[in-house]
Amino acid sequence: MSERILGYSDRLSALPGDAVNFKISAPMPGKFKARLVRLICGDDSPEGPGFKSKNVDSEIDGTYPARHQPILAGSYMWVTARQPFDLPNFTVQAMIWPTLPGNGKPQAILGNYDAANGSGYALYIDELVCLAFRAGKNPPVSTGVKMLARHWYEVYAVYDSGTGRVVVGHNMMLTYHGMPGSVSETQMLAEPMGEGGRFLIAAWNDDKFASAHFNGKIDGPRVSGRALKPAEIERLRDLPLDVELAQYVVAAWDFSRGMSTVKVTDVSGNRYHGRSINLPTRAMTGWNWDSSDFNWQSKPEHYGAIHFHDDDLYDCGWRTDFTLTVPADLGSGVYCVHVWQKTPEGKIEDYIPFFVRPARGTATAPLALLIPTASYLAYANQQMISSWWFDELSSCKFATMSSVDQYLEEHEGFGLSVYDEHSDGSGVCYSSHLRPILNMRPKTDLWQFNADTHLTDWLEKKKIPYDVITDDDLHAEGVDCLRPYRCVMTGTHPEYYSKAMLDALQAYTNGGGRLMYMGANGFYWRIAYHAGLPGVIEHRRAEDGMRAWFSESGEYFMSFTGEMSGLWARNGRPPNMLVGNAFAAQGFVESVPYHRTPESQDPRVSFMFEGIGADEVIGDFGTVGGGAAGWEIDRADTRLGTPPHALIVAAATDFPDSYHWVNEEMNHTHSAVNGDTNPRVRCDMMFFETPNGGAVFSTGSISYGGSLAHDGYKNNVSRLTENVVKRFVDPTPF
């Protein structure tokens, strides 16, 4: 497959006057071109409204030198001090839980080895799945015993310069009949080790870079300046350090400290602290976790493990190619930097999106479109279609790979979504925007970002003034971000929400604000933002839900904040309490229309149906599945918090058997799970008033936005939506 020009920015949301840095990797030598565009619609499908953008004159428009910028995935920990680990005698030890020992590559555990020049030392798992030690250019020393995946081991290497002898060994913490509990191997080193490079954990040096990434958990790494005996190694497992042996300890890292940071603390007293690179997963159960407590904050000493992966990625770290200072007169909206190069086969291009909001505390329109950037990150570079064994079963259709799917399959290292599993089979907890996100682009699948451009396209066509704000802004500023607006419109799939975001929206509607929920499966999963690192979210698949993977027992609480993750419904905040509806079912073969209910005749919603007949079928058309109700759908339920005065003004019930009921509502397996057999597979369109003159409108459908442009925007979905917007921006209280 042909190469792509790729890029990303250092921020997704920008204020007037902000500097936005763009980082580009161009595959062809020479030059590339860039320009600023305002994105109107990204749907270039044959059935859609067509791709629409407007060129905007800016300081970045021009030609730039092309260069390739690599992506260096893989997490590890490095220590800033180097000299203290160049020791004449030493012992290195750790507790490890390898998850992919048979991947055919060396996986470093700890040491200062530099593969580029063959200097230093490292304890590692070799290509034959055995614990091994290498020092300088000497032949490796291996135990010759294969290690098991997902079992805790105590591993160590001891070097005595007086004898030139190295001992490498491991103890299996849980032994089985016929399997050795302790294994060691001794060998003499003939050549000097050399000084080595940086001291790393979970990787080794390869000139200026890191390689041989470890997959699995590491707990309690120690370095001692003496050749210890096996019994002494065992005594150093726990903290506080053994009083007699503490004098020989050069460094002892406690991964249970600073859990929400990238700092790694040395508790030896020597202050050889480190930092993690590419966000390995923290708040992981350690070797001594005994299931007595499931919250790492209550018993941090049982959560002293970090889970490292060879495909972790936080920040590509690319150099900046150009910077846009957002002009004061640049209107709020969705923008892209369009970059392109000419190749022998034609033009290659990329559109790098970012969002411009008004000056903080101000509004230029009564309506705000709330861009679900947290959900964009959750799906960033997702590879479900190629990695989920159950994808076709879940969607009830054969998998068809897009150009983005194919590119991500053929090119590793772009970082994963929280829907994916790492190469070792563990779930992905973190996702960042500091990398090219190929599915957060126009001209891609009509899901998340590109589907949301159906809303911007419709607003522009109807000449409805609007501002753009993002989840990032909402999380950082709370309800103050919303107060300047009479009405807030969500995207088509605002699925991932932090507590601060949910609290802000609830305070907004309670305070008289009007909320238009333009999608479904919203406010479903609980996430956290990192307090110190920009552009990264955390999520754990805890306690039920339509899950891509399961969190391990004891690992439901997020490392960033210590909050319980998983479903918001399991955290006591069902989406019904905010928007009346909650996720009911999903199906990705076809969408269906709504039918008006008797409640739609209530005078409270007469404004909504002006120009729409009492028996008129609503939305039997659309780009997304051919109807306005579908893909993922929501349903009312007063038991979960739907207000008793809410009006279900329209409903869709004619869903085929490709629609599956959500499993969190199923307390026992049975056959009545699909649209043909289950009355709970239903999509409700809803309205209700909130305190202080506010109101909520819920579509209950992800595919709703794909119906707005039908027949030149002259259709009943468009008319109904326009009626709601006009009333919701009207200051007259409900």
C-alpha cells in the first residue's frame, strides 16, 4: 500500500491567540505544501452531502521541507543518573509477570546494556523464552528453562568481579507439580562489560533509542552494590528495605508511589529517581496482591507493579514544522491543516483537525456544538475490524477494511485505542492525541469525528450561528464553559465522560440550559484525564457493559485519579438522569425510521412538530444505514432515572435481528436478545423540561445526523431539528 503524509498538532482545542504547533512526516523527499481550511462536511461517500471545506488565508500557507519523522512505540523507565550503576560487584533483581515471553525477541528487564556497541549489562528474557543475562560482548548466560506467561517470578543476576562469575536465576512464585520452583545458572565472564548507557527498566539502550521492550508487569526492581546470596535477594523483596542489607542497596524503586504521575521513586535514600516513557500502565496488581482490597489507594503496597508494553505510545515527539497563531478574527469552528505532496502515482494528502473556540467566557452565538474529543481519543486508531475475533458476530456482517484499517494493519506503532488489546493481549487503558490519528479525519468512515461533520454541515446550510467547544474545555473549565450559551448540542456519539464533564452538563441543565443530545450510547463509560500530561485519557473496562476486553481483577480503579472506571451506570450515574435515554442496543446493518407517539400531540412539544404531519413517518432515509434510527440506539427507563414527566415523542421499534440488546441489562443468558425478539431493543426520541426554564431533547440514535441532508436538507428530520434549535435558543423559559 502507498505511503501517506501524516501529521498531528500539540492541541485539539485552541483559543484566539493560542499557538498550535503542527508536526508532519512526509514520505517523499523534497517539499510538502500546507494550508488552513475550515471543514464543513467530511462525508465524501456516494450517498452523502459531499466533502466541503473553505480555504482560509493564514500565516502557515506555503511550502515546507519534507522529512520523515519516526514513531518510537514501546514503554520503559529510565533513570537520569548513569555513573552509579557502573558497579564492580552488583546484584539486579525484580519481580516480573511476563505476558508475551515467546514473541521471538529479547525482552529486557533491567540494566544499562547498550546493544549498539555491546557494552553494559542487562537481565532479560531471551528469544528462547528463558531468563538470561548479558554483559558486554560476552556470550549470554541463560537458565535454559522456559518461563510461563502470566506467572509471577523472582528474577535476579549476581556478578562478582573478584571471581568473574555471574549467577542468573529465577524463583517461580506459584509452582505446579513437576515444575521447578527455583532455577539458576553460573558462568564466568571473560571480557569486560564496558560502561553501558542509561539505566533502563523494561528495555535496553540501542544507541540513542530504546529497544528490546518488555511485555508484562515489573514490581520491586532493585540494584545492590554487592554480590548477594539467594536468601539475601529474597529479603529485599519487601519494603521497607531490610535494615542489614539496606547499606548495600544502590537503588530500590517503589512503583506504588506517585501512581498518577510519570515519576518513579527510588526509596533507597540515594534518590536515583526515574520516569516512565510512553505511559506504561500503572495501578496494577503486584506480586503480593492477595485480593484483600480492590482499590489501590487503600492498599498501595499491593499495587507496586507497572505493566509495560512494546506498543505503548503517548507522544510521538516529532519536531514542529510550522506554528499557527490563532487570529483573533478567526471564527469558532472545525478547522484542518491540509498538507499534501505530489508522488508519481498522484497526490497524497492529510487533513489534521483542530477546533477553534471563542475567547474564554464569551460566546459569538447562542448555540454551542460540544465536540466529543474524549470519545475521539477512545476510538483513536482503533483496529477492531482486524483484531476483534467477534467483530463479524457483533456487527452481523462481513468485515470490510477501509484504507485506514488496511494502513494501520500494515504499519505498526501508531498507538492503539481503548477498544484494542496490546500485543500481549492486555487491554489498552490510555489513549493520546499526540500522534497521527488516522480515523479522526474527513473522508473516513462515518463514525465519531466524520459523522459529526453531518451536524456542522447542517448548521452551515441552515445558516444557524454556532460556536465550537470541546470535551477538553468542558473537563478543564466545568459549567463555566457552557454558561454563555442558551443551548448546547452534542455530537453523534459522546460516549466517554469524566466526572467533571458530567457534573458540568448536569449543572448546566439544572441551571436552565437547554441540551440537544444528537446521538446515542452517550455518557456511557467513565474516564479520567491526566492532571499533568496534556491530551491523554484513561479508561478501564470494569464491571459490565458492551466491552471490548475485561479489566483484570483488582484493576478497576484508574491510575490518573483513583476513581472507579467502567460504566457510569455502575458508578451511580445512569445517562437517563441527564438525558432521559440510555444505551439499549446496537446493530450495524440497517437503520429504521421513527413513528410519532400519542405523546407527540402534547401541547408541550407542539413547537417540535410544526410542519410535520401527525401520521408522518420520520426519517425513513439517511446516509448511515438508510434510516434516522440506528447503529446504536437509546431507550427510556424510569427505573434508571428517566424523568417521570419526560415525553417519548417518537419511537423506532422495527429493528432486525442484527440488533443486539446490551448485556448490562441481561441478568441471565437466553435467546431473546435481538430486535426481532426483544421489546427493549427500541429507540426513543424524547423531550423533557429541566429546572429554571431549561429543557432536554434526545434523539436516541447515532444515525440521526446522517438523515439531516437528505433531499437537499428538505426533510422531516431536518425540519424537526430546526424547530428544536429555534425554540431552544429562544430565551423564553420552558
